[in-house]
Amino acid sequence: MRAATIGYMQATPPLVEARTIEPYVVHVRFDDGLTADVDLSYLLEYGGVFEPLRDAAYFRSLRIDDDSATIVWPNEADIAPETLYLRARQNARDSGPTASSK
């Protein structure tokens, strides 16, 4: 009988820096060193809690939530940490060494 191999999910590294660098683009840095510029304009297509983000000044009011280690806005709208990390990794690969893990 063959033993089952059980994989594990690696936790998403905590977000340690997030700042708006242009309308709807956020520069992010994670605890593992991954750094990238992430275009979050796709959030503008959603209604509900994301509707206020259409105001660029409101969008810039983002902060890092210590409990969830992701971006959050004053109305508690947020991005799943895993989604933000995956988008950052994709952008780091697409942009080459200037946006990749250091």
C-alpha cells in the first residue's frame, strides 16, 4: 500500500508596505521581500463596498490592516491577502528584476 503524500499550503507572507503610486496602482512589499506595483483598477468594476474606490482620493486612503495583513479602506473594503500576493507575484514576473523579490 502506498502512503499518501499530504501537501501543505504555505501561508501568504504578511504585507509590510502599501502606497499608492498613481491612480489605482499600489506599490506593495511583502515580508518575504516580494515587491511589485499592482494595478487595482479592476476593483472599480465591482459595486457595493468597492464603489467608493472610484473616487481617487478615497482610493488613496488605503492602509494595511494588521490583523489581516492586507490592504483595507476606511469602509472596511479589502482585498484577500492571497489575491494581492498572487497579483504582485505575477507583476513581478512580468516586469522583470526591478519588481521582483529581493
